[in-house]
Amino acid sequence: MSGPIVRTGATPEFWNNWDRIFGDGPSGTTKTKKKAGKKKAAKKAAAKKKAATKKKTAASATKAATKTAKKKKAAKKKKK
């Protein structure tokens, strides 16, 4: 076992992978942030659609309830 021990350190491939995984480099993090941003935006849009549908159904339910109440009052007046 003769000869010098040469330590070259990590290779550029290793650095790129490290940056991609742990987010120290600009190359890999922007892609994941963009994807995450798109997913969040999609979730928000879906939530807004759900909320709008719930409001519409609640509004239509109250309209239907007021119509039936009016019909009942009219029916009672006719009977008297």
C-alpha cells in the first residue's frame, strides 16, 4: 500500500443531484416550485368552484322555500 491518497471531492454530477434534491441550486428548485405553485392554484380554483356551487345551491334552496311558503299562504287564503 504505497502511494499518496488523493481526495478529489465530489463530482459535478453529485453537486447537481444534491442541489436538485435539497434545493441549494437554482436549476432544480425552480421547477419544483413552479409545479407546486400550479398545484396550489389548481386547488384554490377547485375550492372556489365548490364554494360557488354551494352558494348557488343554498340560494336556490332558499328561493324554493320562499316559493313554497308563498304557495301555502295563498292556499290558506283561498280556504278562508
